[in-house]
Amino acid sequence: MKHEIINGWSVHMIILFLFFALIPFSSNPQDSGKQTHFVFNGYVKDMQTFIFQDLNSDLISANLVHNRLNLKWFVSSSFTAAIELRNRLLVGNLLTGYPGYNQTFEVDQGITDLSWNLIDQKSLLFNTSADRLWLQYSRDKFQITAGRQRINWGQTFVWNPNDIFNSYSYFDFDYEEKPGSDAIRFQYYTTPSSVVEFAIKSNNLNQATLAALYRFNRWNYDFQFIGGVVDQNDLVIGTGWSGQIAKGGFRGEASYFIQEKKLSDSSSVFLADIGYDYTFKNSLFLQFEFLYNSNRQSTGNFEMNLLNSQVMSAKNLFLSECSLFGSLSYPFTPLITGSFAGIGNPKNKMFFVIPSISISLLENLELTFTAQIMRYTGSEVTGQNLNMIYARLKRSF
Amino acid sequence: MIKKIFLLYVLFILTTISGGEAQIMSAKEIVKRADDKSRGLTSQGEMVMTIVRPSWTRSVGLKSWQKGTQYSMILITSPAKEKGQVFLKIKTDMWNWVPSIDKMIKIPPSMMMQSWMGSDFTNDDLVKESSIVIDYTHRLLGQEIVREKDCYKIEMIPLPEAAVTWGKLILWITTAGFDEWKVEYYDEDMKLINVMNAFNTQRMGDREIPTKLEIIPAENPSNKTILETKSIVFNQSIDDGFFSQQIMKRLSQTSK
């Protein structure tokens, strides 16, 4: 077996090689002449993950080298095309510890499968995928974008009931761009600060999502209304806003999903999220969010799925009933920012503590340490604690 | 008759020597003239902001479009991680476009007081949400020479309802060019927080302006943030419609 030949040292050498090899030589696109037809950028990250239940349990570890390449092509004054690729190399016993974890890399929620496990061995995985691939036509106040794209209708920061096209998990922090969807999106800017949108997408089960949005600005608030059909299964209506109270940001979103084919009495689902954020003069940033999720399908126990953006749905963003989020972040120096977040769900008797520190080592090199510490406070034996610790080095270009 | 003309002449000389236009111009008018000059009717330029600390520096490149006090657009051109982010201000609303996640974030007023990307400038210094003419009362304290330039020294106290972080500002405005040559920023307890010094007066478009601004925090004189104007043009007409979310996204896409 090939993977057995690859010992610890050579794996590290490969990682080190990839880390530098994947940084293109022309990493300064500013120098390329005035007539720029292409814009190219991206990053390379190396992240070490440790997962364990308690100090006596087995330690699961993984090292992920993650390279992102973004390319935009300005075909003409009205046409733009984009492709964004993720190349990920995962090494470690995370693959053996969670059987089937390798498959989650290859799952593509889109119509076309653009995710390939090119190397898939016992403890080594290399995956290439495209999460943006679109062509855009713009004329006056009108814009149409076709292909794999992110359609972000969210207003809040942690849970987004209005993000019906491409939900994401707050815990999946390393997926900074968040997933996209295979869609056609029409946008018409009715004023400098208002837009009407219509979008249609299909997923890998050939279920269509079709929805419209109207967002406008009044009384220093952005308001939006959405309506449509999600996955050919639920009718959805929703609203969201962003404004201010006492100089702080006041935002919220609510969505109501009604199952078209009524299977039971509880076939409608309501999610509402409300948030407040305030920045002090010394740059201390406070943030709170409250989610109500009426979806009973959320099991009482925390599942690994809640960490994975690929399998999220706006209909079920987190555990059922009330969840609370609070965070504070503070730049100790312009180079070092620390943050501390907590998430709790009283009904399901669990909470998360998420400390994080981010250090800018060089102009384009950043080191981040973060942890997701989950505690179950109930008495049932099925509930369990979980600790996840991450160290990440990121080189942007 | 000759005596009268001579007296008038002497009077004229005296007024020009003893503060000249200050006798005629109020403190507010001086500040307005300086403000009008630095803003123009419109401006569009490229700048580099550098955070300087004893052991390291970090730079942020930006392009800026301004029209009066109502409209402002700022595009980040470097570093790589922040490149493509755009800030838009229309009257009293502000937004931040984050292209990587396709997200438009509405910025509340408290975020304006925050330092701009870790620098000694606040968001407000860059986007100029508050106006040094409208949001303050002005008092002429006299004239002083600062770095070889004769300046009006003006005290400015913010109006109670103004969305301003500071308790008091002292401005030195050059008598010859009406440039903001030095500014002292005091907090609400009248403690000196920052000092701004301007340098390198150069011709930029139709006017000569200081092209280098330096902000030094009073508590840490070894720290500073430098804002250098690489190029700027004034009074070229910009349509109100340019300051829109659609153009904001377009600029973000095409940022090299």
C-alpha cells in the first residue's frame, strides 16, 4: 500500500513543497499592464486539527493543506467570467477515525459534480473542487449571473434563515468563502441602495429552488422580503433587516417554511434570528445573536453535520428551539486580534466555547489558533463532550 | 485728501500685516476654506496608508472617490487578503461589500469610531462622515509658525448632537495655502490623544496640497500611521449614481 511508504517526514516535506510551489511567481498582479483582462489571486493554508473527547480518549488529528485559486476574466465591458478552485490535501487519522469522512469531500450539492478525490487512501486524501464557476452579463442597472455562484441573502452573522440558496455552518470557519449554488440570478438595481433579485437553482437531486428578493433602504435601515420555493418541497416567505439602535448594528432575519405535501401537522417550520453588535472607541467589538428554530428534526444530540457547510439547510440551521451566541473581539495590537465566543442551547443542554487568536506575521502571512470546545451538561449517556483545536498558517497572494 | 488716502493705505497695510484676512474671515470661514480645498467639489485619488511601529510596518492601498460630504466610496487595493473590499457612504448610510462571501454589510455608526484597519485613523477620518465645518463651533486663537509655515490656530468644539468621537480639536491652517497643516485631537476629558502633521506640499491636479499626513498617538510617540496621496484629481464631475451598490460591486470585481 502506497500510503504506508509515506512516513511522517516525507509527508511534511510534501506539504512544505506544496505550500511554496502553489504560490505563483507572479504574485503581484498590480504590475500587469493597465489593460487587465484577468485578475488572479488566492491563498495557501496549512491547518493542523486535533479532535478529542477528553484527555484519556484517542486523539484524532489531521493536517490540511488548502490552496485556493481565484481567476476572473473580463471578457468584454459587459461580460465577466470567474472560476475559483480549492485544492485540499488531508493527512491524518481523521480519515480512519471517522469512516466515510473522505466521501464528504467529494459530495457536490450542485447539478454538476465538480469535486474530485484525486487521491483517496487510508490516511491521505487529495481533493480538487470548483465552488465558483460563473459568467456574468451586466448592462445599465441589470445583471445576470449564470453558473456556480454564491447567492447571499443573509443579513446577520452567525445563523441566516434568509440564506436559502447556500446555507453554511458557523463552525466551518476554515471555509471562508462559504459554499455556492448552481443557479441563474437576475439582479436589477432600482436605486443606488435597492435591488430586486430573482434566482433559480437546482441541486444534485434535481430539486429546484426558485425565489425572489426585494431589498431597499429607508430610515437608515435596509429591509428585505423574500419568497419562493425551496428544493421543490417547501414554500418560503421571509424578511430581514439591518439598521441601528444606540449607534450599534441591529439586524435580523426570519423565514417561514411550509411543506407543500403535508406529511404531518408539524410540516411548517419557523426560524428567526435577531442580532446586535457594537464597536467601542477602543475597537472592542461585541456581538450577540439569538436564534429560534422550530424544526423538530434537529436532534437533541450534536452531530458532526452541524460543522459541515455542505449539508446545511436554511430550514435547520442549528439545534432546535432557542440558541444564543455572544462574542467579543479585541485587537491587542494591529497585528494581534483575540476573540472569545460562546454558543448555548439550553433545551439541548449544550454549549460551545470558541476562543481564537490571530497574528499577522508578515504583510500576507497570518497565523491563527482557535478551538471549538463543546460541553454537554445533561445526564443522558448519548450526550458527549468534544474538543477541537486548530492551528492555521495562511499565506495570501 | 492725500492725507485721507494715506490713512486708508496705512489702515490697509496694518490689516494685512496683523492677521490679514483673519480680521475679515471668521474662524469658521477659515476652516470652511481649508475643508473646501481639501475636498474639492469632487475628488478621486489613490492612497497608501502605512502603519508604522518600532519593529514592523503594514500597508493598505486604497482608491477613493468623494463628492461633497454626502457621497464617498473607498476600494481596498492591497493587501491581498482585504483586496476588493469596498466601503460606500450615501448621505447617512454606510455599507461594506465583502466580495469573497457575496455579502453587503450595513455599517452602524459605532463602527465609524473604530480604527481603520488597525491604524491610528478612524473610519470617520477616511470616509469623513462628520464635517469639520458643520459639526463644530470654531474659535480663532491666533497665529503661529509651524514647521516654517505661518498658520491660523483654531479651536474646534463639537456640537452636542454631532456624531463625533472627539472632545476638542486644535487646527493649524496655513495662511498662504489654507492647508490643514497640524491637528491635535483631544478626547472628552480634554486629554491629547493624537497629533496629525501634514508634509510634502505638491501640485495634485489643479491645486497644491500636502500629500503626506502622519498621525501620531500622544501615548506612543514611536507609533504612527502615514497616509500618502499617490495621485488625486479634483472637481472632475462624478454622477450621484456612481455612488451605488451596483458600482460598488463592479469596482470590487475589477480591482487589480
